[in-house]
Amino acid sequence: MPSYPIITGVPGKHGRRARRLVPSFGAAATSYAATTMLALPAWAIPVDSVDEPTPCRSDQIAVSALPVEGAMGHRAVTLVFALAGGAEPCTLTGYPGLDSGAGGPPVHAEPTLRGYMGGLPADVQVPPTVTLSLSSQGQAIVEGVAADANGNQCPTYTDLLVNPPDTVDVLTVPATIEACALRVHPLTAG
């Protein structure tokens, strides 16, 4: 640490009084802080880094299906929505568009809040916003019944055409479900 001269009243060589400054610790610290703050580069200034994820684009989403579940003649397939490799976190809200694929006549799924096999809780009337990230996924339940009103066996579809909410691409998702009509419930956290 450098030594600071002391203020003295002792005459110097030529009969003059020598005045030397002694910076106090407070003055030194203030000077250092001011110099440091003035020298900060622009990138070092704090920025709000907790940005909310933006709505998902089609290329950010991967969709898969879990095996079919059944109960009392009802069938359900859970669609899982995840980030596609390396995508940034994003959000989805609402219902996926859904049509039947191979296995029978074309059927368009009716969006419904809840049904026999799942959906939103009874006290929730608005679909939630779901954030897709490396650690979180979304899911939507697709359901139907295995037989029609006359007791006839419904077709067995082997894939579903899925359009994630608020996107443009339609994805063919391998999934097996017996159904004469389909219902799709909104996305929820999975």
C-alpha cells in the first residue's frame, strides 16, 4: 500500500511551509468507486434477464403420444408437447387442432374443456398457458368411445393429425385409438 505524506507545518528548504495532502480512507474509497463506475462497459449494466417465454413456433415443438388408456368403453390418448432439440422455452395456450389419421373415415375432434377420461378440473373454465422448457412439457388428452350408440365397433385409428395451438404446421403423430368421434381437451402442464 502506498504511503501518503503527512500535512506538516514545518518550513521547507526555502522557508516556505510544505503542505502535503493526506487522503482519508473515505475520500479514497469514493474516488475509487467513482472511477470504477465511470469505467464500466455498457454490457456490464444489469438488464432484466427474467424475460417471459414467447409463444411457441411450429419448429420449436415436438409431439408424441402415450399408449391408449381405456375405461368403461371410453378410450384416451395423451399427447405430449415438448421442445424440439435446442429450442428456447416457449408457451402454448388452448386446444390443439386434431383430426383422425389412418384407420377409418376422417373425424375432426371437438374441443371440450373436460370429459370422461380427463381435461381441466371442474372449477377451471379457461385453458392455462403452459411453458415448454427442457424441464417441463405440456399434455392434451384426446378421447373417444370404442363403440357407437348401436353397439357397433368404432374404427381403430393408427395416427392422429395434430396442430399445436396457435401454430401452422400439422404433425402426424403415431397413436392408436378406437373412436367414432373424438374430443380434445386443452393443454395442461405435464
